[in-house]
Amino acid sequence: MSPVAGTVLAVLLSLVSAAGYALAAVAQARLAASAAPAGRGALRALLARGQWWWAVGLNAAGALAHVAALHYGPLTLVQPLGALTLVAALPLGAYCARRRVTRTEWRGALLTLGGLVGLVAMTGPAEPGEALSLREALIVAAATGLLIAALASGRVPRRRGDTGTRGLGHATASGIASGVGSALTQTLTAALALELPGREPVWWQTALLAVLISGFAVGGLLLSQAAYRGGLAAPLAVVNLSNPAAAAIIGVALLGETFRAGTWGWPIAAAASLVAARGVVLLTKGGAPAPEADPASSTVVVTGSRPVPPPRATELPAPLPAPLSTPLPLTVPLSVPEVEPARASIPG
């Protein structure tokens, strides 16, 4: 296959992957918005829903298309195109919710997309065959497990109007789990090829890596499902940001990766992070529903009169005794006979 044909095929597969991930995210968000039991029965009820398995299948299809795209095209092309998941999920989610995408949401999506592309463009991939050692893989897995537990332990806000910020901790944990799972997958591939740094792994070490990868994959999927309780756009943006960020941290810290721009790569990556963070903030505000009016503070307007607050049940008896206790209408006619006899006695 010619390089041009391979590039075109990589682009098409990347678009298919982005569409698969976007459809899966929309399905998960709709499932999270539906009424579901909480507590121990939540997972059982989730596994019994056919919509959940559709989301799992779409995620798997997106992952396979992404891997196939990496086979035909470079990571510098495929990874930024994967960020189009957010742009595709916004109109899909709005169409399913029967509403329009707001300007704030579009601005947030474009800023997040630009920041994400900047981060991916600044970090270069590791050399072929480079991977974590078994000791490094176990340390990374343990540290990631503690971090995910800390992020996922936060309670979801219950106040009205906070739906835009719900689940961002779960979304961050989901992206980190996926990014670490990718790094461990690279380690497992090197282990199966007997190219792992250090001595050759035995069968139980390879099996342990496979179990860790499965755990992070399933955990990331369940964490993203919990994140979508607070909406679609902002949690999806955080997942797409924290995934490559976690992989980049592992690459720079343990695999010898560097920023492409050298010394200038650090400030450029920081600026891209700030742009992406601004986009996430806009997404949390753009999709938040308007706060409902408090019925106690509403007014009843009568034509030709001033707005009058609606009467409350406790206030109804209060105005009734006032007209009965006022003596003015009764004393005025009674005082007239008393004045007339006094005036008649003066001439006499």
C-alpha cells in the first residue's frame, strides 16, 4: 500500500473511531440520565440493560478502529483526530435531548479540542520496543489505583444547578485509568515478544499484566458511566484530556520521552493545558439547565394593579380580624345625635 493510501485509510479509520466513541458516550449519558437504583443493585441493574451493552460494543469498535488507524498512520496524525470525539458527541447528544448546542458549548468544545491537539503535538511517542519493566508497571498500577480511589471517592453535588460540575472527578479517574491501561498494554506486548527490560517474564507475570489491563479497562468504563450523571460534554472533555495526559506523564517520567519543541515544549504544553481547561469550564456552564423558579417567590399579577405575592396557607387567617376590629364605620353615625342636642341648648 502506498503512503498516500495508508494515510487516507488512517484518517478514515480515525473518523470511524471517533464516531464510535461519540455514540458510546451519548448512549452512556442517556443511560446515566435515566432513573436507576443506587447502591449495591446499581451495577446489577446496569448490566441488565441492553443499552449498556450497546455502549460497550461501540467503545470496543472505536478502540479497534483506533488500533487499526495506528497501523496505517502515525500517532501524530491519529491521536489528534481521536479528539474529534468531543465535537461529534456534542450535536449527537443535543439531538437526542431535542435541543440545540449552545454557543458556549461550541466555544468550549473548540478550546478543549485545540488544547488537546496542542498537548498531543508536543509529546512525542516512545521509541519502538520501549516499555515499562515489570517492577515499574506494578508501581505505576499501585499508584494509579490509589489516585483513582481518591478521585472517585468524592460525593456528587446534590444542589440544584450543579449538574455541569458533577462527575468531573470520576471523568478524570476514567481517563487516567485508560491512559495507564494503554501503557500497560504496551508493556504486555513487549512481554509477549520477550523484549521486556530485565529478565524474561514468567507466565504468572504476564498473566498479572493482563489482569491489570482488564481491571483498568473495565474500571475506566464504569467510572465514565458514573461521570455522565452530571452531563455529557464536560465529563467527556475531561476523559479525553486526562487520558493522553496520564500517558504523557508516564512516557516523560519512565520511558525517556521528551517534548518535541525542547525547552519551549514546557511552556507550550502549559499554555495548551490552560486553553483546554478554559474549554472544560465553558462546557460545564454551557450545558447546565437554567435554574427552576421557586414557587414561593413567584408573584400573581392582576390587571390594573400592582404585583401581589400569592397568599400562603398560614397567612390567610391574619387579615380577617383586622376589618372586624376597626370601629370607624360604626362610631361615625352614632356620634351625630350627641352633637345636635348640645347645639340646641346654646340659644336657650
